[in-house]
Amino acid sequence: MIPLEKIGDCKWRIPKSGKMRVDGLIYASEKLLRDLAQDPALEQVANVAQLPGIVKHSIAMPDIHWGYGFPIGGVAAFRPEDGVVSPGGVGYDINCGVRLLRSDIALDQARQKAKDLVVALFRNIPTGVGSHRKDLKLAVPEMKKMAREGALWAVSRGFGSRQEIEHIEEGGVISGADPDQVSEKAYERGRSQLGTLGSGNHFVEVGFAEEIFDEEAAAGLGIRKDFVTVIVHTGSRGFGYQICDDYLRVMDAAVRKYGIELPDRQLACAPLDSPEGKKYLSAMACGANFAFNNRQLITHWVRESFENVFRTGPSQHGLRTVYDVCHNIAKIEKHPLDGKEVPLCVHRKGATRAFPPGHPAVPESYRSLGQPILVPGDMGRCSYVLVGTQNAYQETFGTACHGAGRVMSRHQAKKAARGRSIVRELEAEGIHIMADGYDTIAEEMPDAYKNVSDVVEVVHRAGIGRKVARLKPLCVIKG
């Protein structure tokens, strides 16, 4: 059992012990902690606290659950001079993330077209394991250009506008990308997967703003009650997966080379200032930039689908990117530490950046509000929009939760779904769904996840995010 001490409303501490270099810091309600009783994720929080150069805390968000090495919902920051970078702290799906679009389409109008819209989206956006586009297979030199340029690559080819770039984290490009640090196998896997949704929990969800909590912030983001929104959730596909797989082998060797002691070999890492650490960050940036382009292209095909179904143009549907955030990333950022701002390598795995009002990395149009935080739920309940806070910047390296968090494994979910029709259950709630196969729907049924409202309430009460709006789904396509 991992010892926990309550240190505040929705805040718990794992006291430093043994080889832990810092405390663990858990954001959770007592209800959410009960979900963790049989989950080894808290042990992973304590394991991360043993890594060299970690500062302040090993942090877990309220959607925490077991992951590879780091827990999903885990956050940790490391000093550049003696800290490490770990692929397990980023994850296999590099820059898996979320984009939110707002629109000028009213709920009543959307309900009439929801069935047609889900069919159009499913037809236009390839989904499922190994999904690819027949009309977009890039040569390796073009792949390298895309990996270096980020979302500007897609925009410069007519997939969106330059103004949209301003509303993507880091302007749609992670700096330091070096395409030569990516393997041929990764390029081969990714060549035909740009503009595809993939499998698992990835989705495109059309919904509407069911409730507004902060009128000023919602207006600033362009979100209106009872108007349509769209969430795009996907990442770097096989390209990012292969980069992670390649560098885990590199890190295994680096652990031995640099004499790094680990409680779990899945935490394989290398010093940030080592050749291995620098190469991984350069390759990871390529994977992240692929993911930005992936969401950019899917956004284009979302707009096309709306235009076909509603027989309207951009000036009428008003589909505009509110924001696009990374969920799986490691970045060098400046943060307050011991009374001054210093560079740190912040790992966010299944966690969302949540910078406060006034921060220069927040788009100018949102700077008075704070950075948008996009928290998708399951396909049957709801999702949330929040904004970042100064408290998050001080406590969590400017980070909040990224979703609901699983409470069932995929196998458990499929077993629990036997004898039920999840499709009909969702239709009874007014939600239309299409997926690559029924197994995907069973694995991703709402019961497989924590209630995202419980997760978001912890974030709001703890002051590391401020609720702006709740979004209700109308139709969903799944991988």
C-alpha cells in the first residue's frame, strides 16, 4: 500500500521515503481515490519520484491510471543540468492531443442533420487500426519537411489558415525537430497515416455547449450556449509509436552507460544533456509535429463534411479552432523554482498544459483569460472547457488533467458490454456513433471511464483550472 496524507481539499501527499527524491502529489477526491485501490498508478508516482534531477513533486492528475513507466495523468519536471528525459514520461502516442472547434450552427439545426453528419465524417476521415489515406501518401523527403515545419506545413498547402496557427500550442510546431534522428521504419509507418484518426480512444465528436460556467471566458473563446462544437482527439499514429519504440531501446542502453538506477525498467531514460537525451527530444519533436499536422488535416475534412451536409460555406458554419493542446509531450519551459524562473524539462503524460492569464505562451486573444484547457470525457456523458490559472503555474508546472481516465481495461469493458447494445443505449440519449468495429465501441463505452465531471470538479476545486463550459455529444466517430 502506498501511504497517503491529506494536505488540502482534493490534495494528497505520498511522503518521500526510500529512494524517492521528492514527495508525490496527488489531486483527487476521496471518491476518485477509491477507483485507484486496485490500480498500480500510485506506485508509479512514487517510482517517478526516484528519477535523477526531478524537482518539487512527482504529480498525478485526478484522471490518473496505470501507464507505461509513468502513470497516465502523470507530470514531472527535471533540471537540465542533472535531470533526465524518459520516453515513458511522454508515451507511445507522442502529442496525442485535442483540438476544439466552435461554430455558428445552432443545436436545433444540428439535431436534424446529426445522422447525416456522422455518416459524412466517417466517410471522410479514415478510422481504425492501420487506417490510411489513399489520396495522401508522402515521400520521405516531404515527411521530413512536415516533421520540421509543424502545422504550418498543412496550412501552407491549403488545409486551414495562418490565423489558425496562433491557436495551437507552441504555434503548432515543437522546436528542435531533427528529422534525421527518426528511423526509416517510422517514416514508412507514417507515410500514409497523416489525416487519419487511428484506433482506441481517438475520436471526432460533434456536440454543443450545454452549460456555460463563465460567461466572460466563454465569450472570449467564441463558445455560445446551445451552439455546435467539435472535438478532434488523435495523435502521431504509427510514426510516433515507432519513434517511442526505437528510443526505448536507446534508453535501455543509456541507463547502463550512465549508471542510472531505476525502480522500473519502463522508466528507461537518459540525461538531458547527453547525446541520447538530445536525440530523443529532437525525434520526439518530429512526432509531435506530425500530430499537429494530423489534427490540422482532420479539421479540414471536418469542415468539408459540415459543408456537404449543411450545404453551407465557411462564413455560415463559422467552424473555427478555439485551441489545440498536447497531451503527451516533454518540453523545456521556464517555471518558478526556489524564487526564480528557471528552465525545466516538463513531462506531461496524459496531462494538459494550463498556463495562467498573462503568460506570453498564451495566444494574445486569450491572454487575459488564461490558456484554454480541453478535457474530453467518454462518448456518452460530456466534455469540458476550462482555462489555466496562476495556481497551476505555481503548483503543477502549469498543468491540469486531460480527460476522464479509464477504470476498466479494454478486456474488462468488452466483458461488461456482453449482452448489451451500446449503440442503442447511446441513441436513446440522442447520440449517434459510428466506429471501425463493435469491439471499439464496447472497449470505449462510457462505463469504462471515470465520470469526467468528477475529475474536472477536482481540478476546479484545487484551483489548477477554472471551468468555462460543459459540452454534450451529439454524434461521434471512433477509431
